[in-house]
Amino acid sequence: MGVLKDRITSDLKEAMKARDQLRLDTLRSAISGFTYKRGETGREPSDEEELDVLRRLVKQRTDSIAEFEKGGRTDLVEKERAEREILLPYLPQQKSGEEIRALVAATIAALPTDGRNQGAVMKAVMPQLRGLADGNLVKEIVTEALAEK
């Protein structure tokens, strides 16, 4: 079992004892994601694969929040936000907007004169930020940086 799965399993037991149903359901969904991944690969997921599962769960909740806000479903928005907040501490610390801006500026400066190509900048930046920053935020920052140039 991966370190992350062990930690979530331990927290799941604590949520059971505390009768915290929201936390319990959210952590169960993470364990279920790990189990599904094991079924896909035929082996226990690696630590990186476990992180990918959690990132996907957080992204699903973020996307759901946006959709529920459009639909005016504040009850569901709050539930999804609470679930996302339960999952976020298991992920590595995210880069700040300023850290991303600095990396994007350095990348644009290092690229040949074709630094105006958003695709080229994203291709150079994203491997360095994988799992450390939201792709949509990085895209916004790259677009801003190229517009200023």
C-alpha cells in the first residue's frame, strides 16, 4: 500500500469514529479511486499514480463547483467545496501565482524569438509545474505574459 493510501485509510478510520459523514464519504471516494486504478493496471498504484487519482478527484470537484454555480445550486456548491477542502491537504503544496509568473517569464525569455507562441510556452512550463499548479491558472498567466510582451 502506498504512503498516501495508508494516510487516507487512517484518516478514514478517524472519520468513522467521529461520525463525520462528509469526510467519510470523501475519503471513501479516494480509496475507491485507488482501487479502480489497481484494477486498471493489475498492480498496486505507485505513489505518483495515487497523487494523480487525488488530483483528478480535486479537479472533478472544482469543475462541479463551477457548473453548480452556473446553475444556482448553492447547496451543491458548498458540498463540493467541503469535499475539495478535505482532499487538498493530501496533495503537495501548490505554487503561488507569483512563483508561476516568475517561471513563465523565465521560460519566455529562454525561448527563441518565437516566444509569442502560447503552445510552445505551455509545453515548456507544464512539465515543471505538473502537480504543483492548476493548468488553467498557468494558461491564464501565460496568456497575460504573452499579451504584455
